[in-house]
Amino acid sequence: MTFYKYHGTGNDFILIDFEGEPVKSLSERRIKQSPLRDVAGMMRSFYYAAYALFLQRGELRADDAPYLEPWAHAWYLHHSGVFLDSYRASLAGSGILPPLAGEAEAMLQTYLLDKAIYELGYELNNRPDWAFIPLRGVLELLKSIG
């Protein structure tokens, strides 16, 4: 993880490349966006952590994958849920997040989908064996909002 500090006016600053999107230009990464974008990036990292197990073909028997998949998904749901709940609690009353829970949830789902689609393109271009992780995420997100 690389941190860059960009000084704007006054005491304003932007952390760039916190979630790591090497395909995007520095100017794209400097654009201020909702902190929910970073939350989505962290949640997608939990998703990768849960499903990267399935890439360890030498250590995982094919017969075990169907048994382990629900556990991987439960791990992801638990850890991303704890993270999200803690994040929301720490920002309660700050005015940083949209005041209506429905608005914040819609933004988060949009950022999650955007991140998963970005990951899919990245994996197809760089690590095709990993493409199943973001593809699975895209399909799950579309199913949950559709």
C-alpha cells in the first residue's frame, strides 16, 4: 500500500492510492470522493481474502471446494459486516455520510459494484486465473440489488 499526500488549500489533504488501483491515473485518484468508496474497497479486500483460498489448488482438494465455499462466504459476510458496523458507529453524527440510511446503502452498493467491475477488468488483463473472484462478486451484487 502506497500513500501519497497532496496538499490543497488550507489544511486539506487527500490520501491517494489507499485501496490501490494501479490502472487509474494519478489525476483520477486525486479526485475527492465519498469515503464510502474506500469502505467498498476494504469490503472487496475481505471478499478477496475469503476466496483467495480457492486459488491454492495444491492445498485444496477439488472435493473440498463445495464444502468450503459457504464458510468462505460466511467469513466474508462476518468480517465485512463488523467493519461496516464499526465504520458507521465511528462516524455517527459526523455528517460525513448521507443522513438517510437508504442513501448510504445505495451509494455503498454502487461503489461495491464499481470496484468489482474494475477488479474484473484488472484480473482479466493481468491474472486471468483470479477473474472468478470479482466475477462472482459482480454476480452476487447484481443478484442482491435486482
